[in-house]
Amino acid sequence: MRDVAALAGVSAKTVSRVFNDDPHVRPETKERVDSALRELSYVPNTLATTFRSGRAPVIGVAVPDIADPFFGAIAKAIETLAAQHDMSVVITSLGDDGTREPRIVQSLLRQALSGLIIAPLSHDQSYLGSWTDRTPLVFVDRQPTGVLADSFTEDDHAGAHQATTHLVGHGHVRIGFVGDDASIPTTSGRLAGYRAALDEAGIEADDDLVALGAFDRASAAAACTALAGLADGPTALFSSNARATMSLVPLIRTGGLTVAGFGDFPMADMLTPAITVVDQDPAALGTLAAQRVLDRLAHPQRRYRRRTVLPVRLVERESCRSRAPRG
């Protein structure tokens, strides 16, 4: 940078201002600096910048499974906004074992990140307490426990309530619930919304119709098989996450099962029948989370709302059918 400054006849600070597109630099000065930059093939030293600021121009992203379309869409939105601010993104999958979360996340944080966006697995994030004053932490999809941090989540209760009410409106009384783990805040909120909708409709909740443990395609299929084996099984299902819903596609096509799922996924609208879903808008979650990291970096003393809950909406498609009378 000193060589560029000497060639252009300006200070090193002016070179930095030009490189960072400072609008207050005079056009003729900017042209001299740009010419010197091109002549010397100058590129900034990111490592040196990290040493000066104590941060790498990188946002860390930790989600349960990057292959999950929902979390993949969040990560893509974060990458898009980060790139607009000349920042990189490093992504890690936490898996399905919450006990591994602290080790994975803290290993990521030790890379001197500019910020971390996390969809947590474990039930306690107090291990992040020592990081809150050093690194902007933003939670998506699930709120933090044991630590004060920003969060952007969706209205799980309202979405499940809306989808279940929709199934009731189609004449279904025996409505099953398929989910992963009731101790996960998203699942517990959706289970509560499902039960509230049944109660409002005057339908007694039946715990036999609640199938948990649907963490992947195989376990979701097993949960659905268990429901189908009941003497008085469900005529419709509410699936509490996109992974479980995708595993139901064969049952929807061959068995005529009525399904509404929480979370849209690629080609859900192209299937036969197309799947009715509660749309969470993961791109909005990712964009808002990334913007909050940038805002915290630019204005570390400014106060922001810690918790933001985004609304969801029901997208009705062909997989919800009216209840056929028993013959």
C-alpha cells in the first residue's frame, strides 16, 4: 500500500479510502490511485487485515444439516449478503447429536470469525457466554438457551395451528403428527399448535397419533408405518419438518394419504400431488441474520431487538383432500 501511495503521490490512508470506495475522495485523486493499483497489481492482504482488526472477514454458519433444503436456503441467503460486503462464509453441519455442538461451534469461533449464525441442536448454549462480548452471535430457526443473543425464528405454533385447522376443514378427525424430538423448541412449538387446533375443533387429542423420532428418511418412514398400523389410524398427517414430509411422498402417491407439512422444499409444488406446506421463508431468515451480524459489527454499541419472530403462511396444494366417508 505504501508503494501504491508513493506512485500515486498520496498517503497510504487515501489508498485505503479509494480501495474501500469512499465517496469523499476527489475523482482526480481516485483516478491516480486506481492507475497505481493497476500498475502495481495491488491486492489487499486479508491476513494482515485480520491481524489489525482481530477478525477474519468471515461469517461462520452452523446448522444441523446443510443437505436439508431449509438450512441450505438459509446458508445461501447468508452467502449472498456476505458476498455483497466482500466477506466469505464457512459452513459446518452439527449433525443430530447435541452433545457435539459445543466442541464444533467453539472450534469454529476460534478461527477469529467476524460473526456466527447458528441453528442450535443442544438444549443449552451457555458455553457461548464467553464469546458474546467478542463475536456477534445470531440464532436462526431456534432460540438460544442459557445465553443472551439475537434470534430470528418463525411462528411455529401459528403455522402448525393453521395447517391442522386446514386438515380439520377438509373433514379429517384422525390427524397424525410426525416429528423429530419434542424437546427441540421448533418441534414442541409445532406440536403445541397442532394440539391447540384439535382442541378448538372439539377433537380429543390422541397420543397414539403422535409419532416422534423422524430424524431422517428412514426413521420418518418408520414412524409413518407405525401410525398406519394402528387399528384406528389417521386419515391425514401433519408433518412437522421438510425431511419428514419428503419421506411421505411415496405414501401420498400410492396410498392417497392427505398431508400438510411444515416447511417447503424443492419441487414440492411439482410432485403429483403437489404438497401443501407451511412456508417459512428460510431466505428471509438467512438474510436478516446476516444483516444483524453486519449491523453489530458496524454499530457495536447500538441496541437491537433481541428476538424477532417471522410470520408463516399456508400454501395450499393438491395433497390436502376432503375426507372420504367410510363405506
